[in-house]
Amino acid sequence: MANGRFMRIDIARNLLAIVFSVAFALVVGSASPGVAQDGKGKVMIGYLRSPLPDWLPISLSERPREDDGIAGARLAITDNNTTGRFTGQEYELEDATASDQQQALDALGEMSAGGVRFVVADLPADTLLAVTDEAAKRDTLVFNIGAADDRLRESDCRANLIHVTPSRAMLADALVQYLVTKKWTRLFLLVGSHSADQDYAAAVERAAKRFGARIVEKRVFTDTGGARTTDSGLVQVDAQMAVFTQSAPDHDVVVVADESEIFGPYVPYHTWDPRPVAGTSGLRPTSWSPAHDQWAGIQIQNRFVAAYDRQMTAKDMDAWTAVRMIGEAATRASSSDAATMADFIKGPKFEVAAFKGQKLTLRDWNWQLRQPILLADGRMVVSVSPQDGFLHQTSTLDTLGYDRPESECRL
């Protein structure tokens, strides 16, 4: 971790970046009146989300709020409008909740009729694809903040779909890089029986092959239904998890792939052998953590808490980043025209700051946002990937997820 002096330097650098952004807006708004006049106007942004699922996280402390995600988008709208006062641009957010695919398509139609050409979407993969295909007919750019499926960046990629949330491959690569750096290379992989769990496990297996780790055993925990929380839970869990993890080959770390939250949260401190736990439980790779305070991250954390009286989640941050990408495009392109903004977002000059120590850019082969991945244990950020020593000819961020030569995406 950085000492106090280096943390002050990081904060100072980020504050300078913010000042530069505002100064740029002032230059655009006053020094070049002709350009600013062309850029004036209202930018309508849609936010399309699914309702909270009935199947919620086991931990009461991690149960999402009704405004999970949308709160981050609203904070970004405020930030965009702060700059917009200088550039003559105004931003407005239109929110809709859809329980199924048809409702999502209907909501998109209503948004389009109201002038929305940018949609931030927190939707399951299949619904997201249906919305994206319909949005293409309406010259609308979609920002994915909810689906980590690798196929959306690969075989099912779309030219009008920007991925703000990291893929499973990126998350798994970030985690395994850290484990390899620690020389914890023997992985005991515990996998849930649902399809999302299997997809996460496949990403971990891919990462292990890429970076020199080894899966010593893959063991599946079958979901048999029944209550996940009971009054007798502690005694049952202690016995069940110990038996489930007994007689494993020698291993350095237990990696859990349980996005469905059936057994994973119960694994730490209940394994047969005393080993660290990582993956979807224990040390978790994520795009954001409420504990993140470096690179002026504490500034946005404090503003979010003051505005919404709760901590900022990864979905909040992904939504904030998506809306800020739209605002950054409008400012830098000096235009409120949707087509001009979309071209700028996809162009080589686009970048956005998101309190992660460096500018974030888009991969032009699948429109995935390059970004560092935080490794957090719930209370602290333990590390940030990519790790030192993992090199790349273009950007070390491209060591996370599918690189250009590996990609199946054909935009």
C-alpha cells in the first residue's frame, strides 16, 4: 500500500485532472464561442434495468438497495451538468424497469420516441442482446453495466454495445495474476451447479492456463433447493463445508465459483484445510469497492454517501462511468449530436477518468472498457490488477480478458 506521502501525490494528481477537465470546458465554452454554440443542447440518456431478483445475496450486509446502479447514474448526471453549465450542454436521465424482454423492448421504444440515443442497460445477457439489436435500428448506443458474460464480447458482440462492466475473463485474470504473484499456484476450485457458476469457473480455468497456475481439483456443489439461511445455519454450515472440502489434493488457495450464492459465502473459515479463499467469496475481483480510497477515490465515495446515505457499489460505479463516458464525449467532441458523440466514443482519442489511477479507454475489437480490477476482501482493497510483471506490447490492461489476437468478435 502507498504511504501517506504517495497517497497525497495521487490525490493531488487526480484533483489536477479534475481542474484540467473544468478548464477545458471553460475554454470550449468561452474561448471558442462558435464551437461551443454548435455543441449546445440537451443529451437524453436512458437507464433500463431489471427489478431486483427474488434470489438475493445471503449476506444481509450485501443486499442491494432499490436504487443500486441508478444512484451512480444520477450522480454522474449531476457531474455532467456541472460541466454542462460551461459548455451549454444539459443532461437528463430517463429511468425504466423491465421484468421481461418484451417490457424492455417497449421501454426502449418509449425512450427512443422521447429522443434518447444513449441507453445504460442493467439487463441479463439475452434481454440485453434483444434490446441492443433493436437499438441498432434506432441509431442508439447501449452501455452494458450488468452482464459479465464473455460471449457478449466475443461470439455475440455488437457494434453498438459498449461494455463498461468487466467480463468474467477480466475478473478471473485479475485474480489469478495476483495468486501467481503470491506464488499460490495450486488452486482447489469449488463450483456451483448453475450455468453462471460454470461460466465463472471456465474463466478461472482459462486464467490458470494463461498465467501458470494449476487446478488441482474441480469439485461441484450441487444445488438441491431448500433454504439458504436457517436458524440452525452456523452448526450445519461448519460441518457441511468441512466435509465438502475434505480430502482435497495439496493446494494453496480455494477458489470459489458461485455467482448464484448457494454455498460460496459459507466457504471462508469453514474449509477442512486452513487455506485462503478467493473468487466469488473471500478475496473478490471487482470493478469497484466501497473500501477503495486511492487516486482520489475517497472523493467520489464521500460525495456518493452524502447524496444517497449508503456506500457505493460496483454497479453504482459502472453506471457512473457509463454516464460520464457520454458526458466526456459531448465535452471533448464539442457536440450534443448523438452520432457525433458515438463516433467520438468509438474513436482513438476517447478516454475517461474513473478514480483508478489511469485513463480508461475502449478496446476497438469488442468495445470492452479497459480498466484496472480491484481485489477486495470486503473491508480493504488488497491489491489492484494488472500485477507488476505481466507485460503487454500495447497496454498492460489488455492482459485482463480477451486480447485482440484471441478475440472471436467481428464487429
